[in-house]
Amino acid sequence: MADDQHEEVSKVSAEEEIRRGITVMRRVVQGRSRGIILDVSWNNQGQLIEPNGHTLTSFIGALVRNEIPITCDDWRNKELKESKEKIWSEIKRCFNIEEERRGFCMKLAGKLLRGFRTFLSSKFLKDADGNFVDAELPRKYESLISAEEWEAFKSKRQDPTFQRISATNRERASSPAYPYRKGRVGYGRLEQSMLQKEESSETSLPAHVLWKEARVGKSGVPQEDVLNVYQKCEELSQTLSPDDTKNILSRALDVPEYSGRVRGKGFGVTPTSLSVRKGKAPSNRELHARLEAMQAELDALRREREASASTVYRDASDKNSINCTFQPNIPEGISHCQLYLSSPHYRMVGKGKVHNR
């Protein structure tokens, strides 16, 4: 399954696609020129959600179509480094987004590039029966794709090795037993809407709950086979121990798990990301950031203590100088008591009379 078939391709003709025009996200670019930078949100599993989750996805798709040639088959190619840097720079110019989200955005860009190539092939290079046709470069994409790129793209699609791999993948993805029915929503935004609708205080839902809801069509009623899988998942969740590592949904479907993905959670969620959010030991980067924060706090406390000590020392010095300045000039050999008794202000009270001495 390609992300559990959670992106159905709308069946529109090539002529309709031409009339629709290319997505360039003018609203985002024009907003940026007016100083409007859009905020984006993420769920606790690291998936892009609303508000502006769909907008960012479309914006990344537009950037990929402009910056990456369709002849690129390996997203990890080092020659794409400069183009990837430009894509990330443009994203940061238009959206408030943390540097740590770069990995997600780049993976999403690679996925959108693959989708664009598949779209071009299925819409323009195949007839109704799936046979290859030698089509000319669509006018709609003349500003994005050169004639040389188009010819190279067609040659790659006709390569026997590519045809063999394509046929295998097409066979595997055809007629899924439990097709995804939520279009472009994706599991992250689907989960968000479910939690908001239920006014739940939870931050996530079990994978099998999402899986069932993702297979409910416009009728609002899940099919019987989907309900059967859901009920089996409910039973398994009551009997399996929390330490059981295999996905309950995979057990209920009786299918193998694939590395790097979590069935029923969609794009952006991996076993590693889930384990990190469940309390796995922090990474070196996180530890370094914590150490820097603690060092900054320690430096601030040290400066505050030094400033306080300096103030106390200055006050003590002032007091000492005052005492020295106003010290009376007492002749040598005369005590303080003798000096006081000889003062004209001393009064002695006796027999109702007051005498001054």
C-alpha cells in the first residue's frame, strides 16, 4: 500500500488539467510581500495538521515542480543539494517553521515529486488501456519542463527495467481489499478533525480507530469487512500486553509490517519517532541544547551573585568612611564616660530640682 492508499488521484482528463492551470500559490507569495508569514501546526506524532497544513503541502509541491527536474529518480542524489536548500529557504520565508521540521518537509517534497512524475506518466503517456503513447510536452507544463527533459522522461518510462518494476507495483496496489476513502486529507488531519468533533482531551487515537474511519465513504457507514477488522483489533487490544511490539492492526489484517512506517498512522510517523515520543533517551542534539541552556542559566546566576557581592562591599565601605569622618576628637586619657559627665547638657535630678554641671 502506498501510505495505505490515502491519496486517491482524481480522474480528470488532460484537457481539464490544462484548463485548471499550474498551482503557483500566489496567495502565499503575495502575503509574504505584505509581511504575512503563515503559522503551521504539528500533532504530537510529528505530522502536519491544520491550520495551514494543506497550504504548506501545496506550496512544497509547487516548489518541487519548479526546482527539481522530472528526470530525477533518486531524491538522495547529492547534486540536488542546492535545489533542496532553495526549497527549504523559500519555505522558511513564507511559513513560521522550526529548523527541526526540515527532515519532514524534505521527505514530503520527495513524495510529491514522485507523485508528479506518476501523474505525468498516467495522464499523458498512457491511453485508456494503459498502453504507452508518444505524447508531446503538454502546453500547461512548458514553463516547468524543457523539451529535452520531456524526451528523457519518456525514454525512462519506456525502459524495460522500469516497465517491469512499474508493473509489479501496479499489480500490488490494484484493487486493495480496504481502500482509503478520504482523498487528500491524510491521517494526521483526519485524526485532528475526529478529536475536534468529539471534543476529546486526547492528543492521539489508536491506529485501528483511524484506519476504520479512513475507510468510511460518503455514506458514512463502514463496510462489513472493515468492521470485522476493527472488532478484531478491539479484541486484540484487550488481550495483548503493552510490551507487545507488533502492531495490532497488522495482526488483525494478518499482513507483514514494513520498516520505517506505522500502519494506520500515515505519512510522517515511524516506529522510531513513536518510541522517541514515548520517552526514549534524548539525542545528542537535545542533550547539547539542554547543556547550553543550563550553562546560560549558571552564567546568569554567577553574574547576579557577583553584582550583589559588589553592592554589599560598596555599602560597607561607605559606612566605614562615615564612621571615620564623624569620629569625635577625644583627648588621650579621657574616657567616654568622663566626657559625657562633663557635658553641659548632662542633668542630674534630685530633690525636685534640676542642676546643670
